[in-house]
Amino acid sequence: MIGNVESEIIKYIQENKEVSSKDIFEGISSAVSYATLKRTLTKLLDDNLISKKGQGRATKYSVSSSYGLLFPIDLEKYFEKELDEREIREYYNFRLIPEILTEANLFSTKESEQLDLLQEKYKQNISQLSQVVYSKELERLAIDLSWKSSQIEGNTYSLLETERLLKDKETASGKTKEEAVMLLNHKDAIDFIIENPDYLIPLSVSKIEDIHSILIKELGVGKNIRKRRVGISGTNYRPLDNEFQINEALSEMCKLVNAKESVFEKALLLLILISYIQPFEDGNKRTARIVSNAVLMNHQYCPISFRTVDAVEYKKAMLIFYEQNNISCFKEIFIEQYRFAVETYF
């Protein structure tokens, strides 16, 4: 979260458009030194919340085009308001992918450094593992990912029951056939990714459809792009309901992801955008998690199991993106889960 001084600076810039550091220093009520103000402005620039143009005394600061996307939102405070009381974007934002996300740097300088250090740690760790040990660790992560991804969607298998099912094909008593199929499909999708390491490079709509087809096999869910309207529980956000617009949105997403240099940005964008577009009648978030992991693995990055994510917190962070096109809460989850994966599995 950002502090009071940072909030006041941003508010002043919003109200006064392009301003100098001197204007800000004289215009805010917080008693800070000029040196502190300059350090705070540098931090806000690194966090991509403000931008600047000009040099020296001619430097002017303004709120960045990424501000709405990245500004920290308090999860608990946001959901103090009931569903119909929240002011939200009810419809799909056609500017989000081709304009806002294309120009945005999703991670601050500090966040990028943290993720890069974790990736270096992962590379060092796996360089010391035999192929047998690496495969065992990857299988452990795959079981955890299958379990958690399914649990987020309401599956009641425990982690131990999931392990028995995926390793020994032993179904749990009192559970439905569909729950077992969901978990087995996850494992099949992950195995497919491991066996076809370059499959999603470059990313395309048809390849995403292929992953979705594996995940919904024998679950009575329609394949391919949906042709009818869907609703999302817990929100008044309404995804696109036109098949051709959905296809176009997915194509724009693929173009965006393929163009991004940062593998972390690619993975994060897939997690949020497949869910936001809701291209299929069911299985969208499952597809997002598997495709995102596939991109990480295709680029030799550590995959993420999401094992310690609270399912409710995950859904709330996703709802904030649906309703506000704000990535801050979900980005925290992504960074924490990447750290957990590197430190836990390899």
C-alpha cells in the first residue's frame, strides 16, 4: 500500500495536471523536506504511478496512463461495499488490451528485481538437481497445482486425496466423478505442456482452445469459443457475448503477450485476461492458470502451484480486475506465489 504523503502527492498531481516538483512541494500540506519529496517522486515513478517529461527545472509530473491499472487497492475495504453499491466497469473495456496494457509496465523496478532474483535462484537450484530429482519435484508441483486450481473452482478433494488419485488412480469416497475427472484433466494438461515444451510459442487462440479442451474433457462443457452470454457470480461485470468479438479479444491478447519481453508480464497477463474475456462457457480460470504456467515453463521459468492461495482472496483479486481493471491485488498474489514455488519445490 502507499503512504499518506504519496497519496497526497498523487491527488495534487491529479487535480493540477502537469506540475513541477516545486509546485508539489508548495501545494501539499504534509510537512516533508524537499529531498524527501524528490525521493517520493522517484518511488512513484518506479512504481509506474506517475510519469514525467522535460529535464532539470523544466521537469513536469503527471499521473501515468497506467495509474488506474496499478494503483494499490485495499481488498478488505473494497468489499465492505455490497455488490450493487460498488461503482464498477460493467462492460468489457475495449481499450484495455490494445492501449492500456500495451503501453504499461506491470511491475515496478523493485518488483522486477525481486522476481529476477527469484528466477536466478530457481536456475541455480535446478542446475544442481539430477533429472530424476527434478522430475519428482515437478510432479509434486503438478499435483499441488491440480489440487489448488480445482479447489478454487469448488472441488472438494483434499491434497492427500488428490495425490492418491493422480498417482494411483484411487478415487476418494463420497466425491463425485466430475471432481475426479477435473483433477485428472489438470494432470493431463500439465503433462501435455511438459511433453511439448514449445507448444505455446508463439501463443495463438487455437492453442489456448487446445489446452481448454484437455481441461474440460468428459465434463459436459462445450469446446471452442462460446456463442452465448455468461454471468460471473459475485459481480455485475458482464463479459463479451458476441463470438466474433470474443475471438478478436483473444487474438489481441495473444498479440500483446507475444510482444511483451518480460516472461513475468506474459504469465500475469494470461492469468487475468483469459479470465476477464471468459472465452469459454466454463473452465476459463483453469485454462488461464495452466496456459500461464505453460508460458513460464516454455521459457524455462519456475511454474506456480498457487498452493498457499486462499481461494476467496484469489476470487476477490480477480473481481477487482473485472470491475476496476486494476491489477494491484492480483499482482501481489502472483509475486508471492512465484516466491513460494521457487523456495518450496526446487
